Amino acid sequence: MMPEKLMEMRRATWKNQAAVPRPVILTIAGDSAAGKTTLTRGLVDALGAQNVTAVCADDYHRYDREERRALPFTPLNPACNYIDIMEQHLQLLAAGQPILKPKYDHATGTFGRPVFVEARRFIIVEGLLPLHTRLAQACADVSVFMDPPEPIRREWKIARDTTRRGYTSDQVIRELERREPESAEFIRPQRASADIVVRFGPLLEPTDGAWPHAHEDADSGTLSATLLLRPTVSHPDLSSVLTEENRRAIHMKLIRDDDGKPVDALHVHGQAPPQLTHQVEEALWRGLGLGHDAGMPSGLGAINGHRNEPLAITQLILVYHLLQLAAEH
């Protein structure tokens, strides 16, 4: 292509992009059944569906479920996904441009018609591999990695896939075993590039100042949350809620990350008195500056028909990030 033609195309692109407000992109990565979609639902409710474009990165699978039976790799492998197309679409959305996105139906394991997706004020990208490449990471304004204890994630996956996706327990367990090597190779390394690491599970105090690891017999009945708030983004001022009075509901410690670097770990207690947790949530909600008339969305903390307060607080902190970034844009 002639140089003058390339320049003409670039000028047209710059002109179109200048007229479109730049969206804020939150990327949520994690293994299958790690809680990505549950986290996303509450954020959409809090920000308003009319303001949010939710994109599932798993729509970029190359093969349907039947085709994958004959393949030597699983959906966790980048070779099983159109990573380059996902990158291209993330760049377009980051520039405020629409995309024609593929659609994968997890219930049937087949592909549907492509979906026309417009970039709204906020874009939430969630899936197995949305932080796999440097380009995909660069498209995110703030990124999250979901890191539940493995015994709990397995429990969640078995429950979900047997009730919603037509699998038997034995089939899910066999698939988990088959996926484990690729989970270790491709999924878990994304944790290192996330601004925030979120772990729902039993609240275990760190030993020797290190990130706590759950026991094999960890109970998922009462979920607390631990958030690693890495200094790669500016986090909210939590001094108004991190008080001695609220310590039974929320507190922060300085611990060592997996790479040995110091990092703030925010602990949100699932067994705290509900009245105390609600007090913390209200303080966080008021701190977002949405006005006294804006009540806290009912969808925050919703999981399987119940409300989980640590989930609600986690979602509120992410709402803060999105609103702050939108103001900066």
C-alpha cells in the first residue's frame, strides 16, 4: 500500500477516535469457575447496564465442544483461542470503536451468531486468558485476577457444570485433571500482571508475612475475601473504614507477595456481624460521591440467590476504581 494511502487512513482513524470518549476497561482473569462472572454481575448492577459493555473473552474459542474432543489441548491453551482477534477487538473497544464479537454458548458448547458490541463508558472483559499477552494487558486500565483456593474452585466448578452445563461429576473431575497442566502454564501466570488479586474463601492469616494458602480441606460455606492491592494503580483511601471499630469486618496488613515484594492485603471478614459489615459498605458507597439520593444497588454481593458481604465490598472497591478512572479520562 502506498505511504500516502496509509497516512490518509490514519488521519481518518484519528478523527473518528477524537470524537469518541475513551472508555474505562476493567479486565478480570482467572480459571474456570473462579468467580469472574459473579463479580462482573454486581459491577454491572452498580454502574448501570446502560453504562457497561461486558465482554466474555471465552467467546474467542477456536473450536466448539465437539471439535475439542479430538484435540490434544483444552480451552485453557492459547492455541485453542483466537488470541490475535481478541487483542484486535480490545484495541478497538479501548478506542471507543464497536466490534462484531463471536458468541460461544457455554450451555450447549456451540457458537451462535456474532454480536454487534458498542463501547460504553465502562467495559468489563472477563475470561480465561484476557491478560495472557502484553498487548491485552496494555488495553486494561485496571486488572483483576481471581485466585480462590483450588479445593473451593473445584467444588464451584463441579456444582456449576453439573447443574448448568449438562456434565456429570465424574466428567467434570476428569476434565479438571486434564486441564491442570495448562492451568499452571497459561492461566495462573496471569496473576503476576494483575493490579488486584482477589481470593474468596476461608480467611487465613498470613504466616511469616506471606500470602496465605488454604488447606486442602478448606470449607467454602462462609466466604471471606482477601484483596492484594498492588501499587501498580492508585487505590482508594480506606482510612475512614479501616478503624478499630470496624476491625471485625475489615482490616489491612502489609504482607509479602509471591515475588517477595511488600503489598497491602485487605481482609474482609465473612463472619463479621451483618450490621457492622453494612456500616462499612455504606461508608464506602458514600465515599464514591454519588450523592445521598443514590441508594446502594441491590445486586452488589449477590451470589446464588444470597448476599455475600465480602463480595459486595470487593465490588465497591472496583466501582471506585472505575469511577475514578472515568473522571480522569
